[in-house]
Amino acid sequence: MKRIDLRSDTVTQPTPEMRKAMAQAATGDDVYGEDPSVNALEQRVAELTGKEAGLLCASGTQSNLIALLSHCQRGDEYLVGEEYHTYRYEAGGAAVLGGIVPQTLAIDTDGTVALAALESKIKAKDPHFPRTRLIALENTHTGKVMPTGYTASVRALADRKGLQVHLDGARLFNAHIATGEAISSLCAPMDSVSICFSKGLGTPIGSVLVGSEALIAQGRRWRKMLGGGMRQAGIIAAAMDFALDHHVERLQQDHEHAQRLALGLADIEGIQVEPVQTNMVYLNFSDPNQATNVHRSLKERGILVPNAARMRLVTHLDVSAGDVEQVVASFRELLVSKRT
């Protein structure tokens, strides 16, 4: 039985062609700056994003943490959406390792934080308060693309208040495909951007942090301190380079599969399907026990989904159109359609 895994786009396997590129990669000692594949990739991603320099990291969690550590000192504060990955899903690294204080804010339904709310949480210069240094955003967030113009407004606010802006762009290429906006344009309002390659782009490992030369130089030191010097990392860079050549435009297929999945599940009794923008479909079950039963029953059929009343289904490189049809059919067998 083929397994269909919709839990995340991190579960993808490297393609045979990607494995071949990895096996043939030119390598050197990256800690010495001598890995040609890493150097070329970092330069390529920097140019693609319109930034001065790039830094290869092991993961998006590492590249986000390095960004926060490079922007902020101990006792500084960053403003962040309470459900953004840099706060909620990265084990509190900024606070634990950097002494950086998170100021969380509610997230609007479009995945943004209200500008007025951001401004209201910027601290006055007072010894009682942490020093606000950074705004941390996320694009995409829960599959939603930040609206056009929002990031420019955040940039204007940051400039007015003397702050920096970091973007967790783990799925920024999904935003690029969904909007048609150039990666450099999406990155332009940001001082730093973390782009993860092991999600929609399908590599087995790897993320790149981009920013100014000074920021990346600082980040390189933090990477070493965090144990991120990976020596012959050209095999990782080769996979990421391959993904840039072959796996960007195909993200449109993932988005189309997500739309078909949402449409196929839309009329099932007891679940509400949220609007889809990229490769994520969110199902809201009126009965949490029903979600648990569906999770268990689908697993028996070789279909893996989260056990959650707000269930996230993620399409990716290893999910085909036929897989989508099989998932829809299985849901319909387990639940009652509103049309019956």
C-alpha cells in the first residue's frame, strides 16, 4: 500500500535526479569558506532575494534563530505574531539562548498583525522596559500570503521607529507562485529573510538566511557557536541548487492539488473548509472526536493526517492528482456528504 502523507510538506523524499546532483557535488570545508557549491548557492540566493549576502543553515529554525541573535542583544525585544513559527514552534530559542524578549500579538485572519497593534507594543525608552529592536513576520502563514502592500507598511513603521524587520519566509516560494510577485520584491521590505528549502522545494535539509554583509558576518559567527558549521556541505547546497532549477514552478501543481482537495471535501457534513491560497487545506471539525476517528481510519488506509479538530492537510512534491482523488474518496466513505 502506498502511503499518502498530508501532515506536512517536510516529509518529501529527494528525487533520484536530486540525489544524483548531491552525489556529484563539488565540496570543500565550508567553515574555511572553501566549499564551492555552498559559496555559489549563498551568492545565488542573495542575488535572487536582492540582498548582499547569504548563509547556509541546517534548518529554518536555525536560520530564524541566527537572524534574531544577529539583530538583537540580551534584553532586547522582538514583536511577533503569537502563532508565528519564530515564537510558537522554535522551542523558545531566542529567549533561552539569546536573552531576547518576545512581545506577542494577535494575528488577523489574513495572517498579518495589525499595524496599530504593532505600533502600540513598541516600548518607550525607559529602564523599566525591554528595548524594542525587531519586528518578525511570516509569509506564508498557515498557507496564507501576506496582502500586497502590508509589508511595505510595516517597513515604513519600522523606519519611523528605528526598528529592523525579519521575515520567516519558510514557504516564500509558495507566495511567489501564488502572487506572481518576484522573490526580490517580496524580500525588499525586509532586513533579513529566512528561506527554507526542505518544505515546498523538496530538499532533505537546508535553509538560507539572507541580509546585509554585516548581518550575515555576524550570523556566520552565531552559526558556528550553534554548531552549524557543516564542513563538506556542498552535498546539501547541490540539492538546494537543484530545487531552484526544477522545483519552483512546479509548486503551482501543489496549489492546484490543494484547491481540488478543498473542493472535494467542501460539502461533507460536520467539517468546514477554509479558503485555500497555496498548498494548505484547513478543515474545521464540529466534533473533535470525529476528527480523531477520521485520523485513525485514514491511517489504516495508508493516509496520514494530523489528529486535530482544525486539521491541516498539506500537498507537496510526493502527492499526485491521483492521491488527491483517493483522499477525497476516503473522506467521503468515512463521513456523510451533505448531498446524500
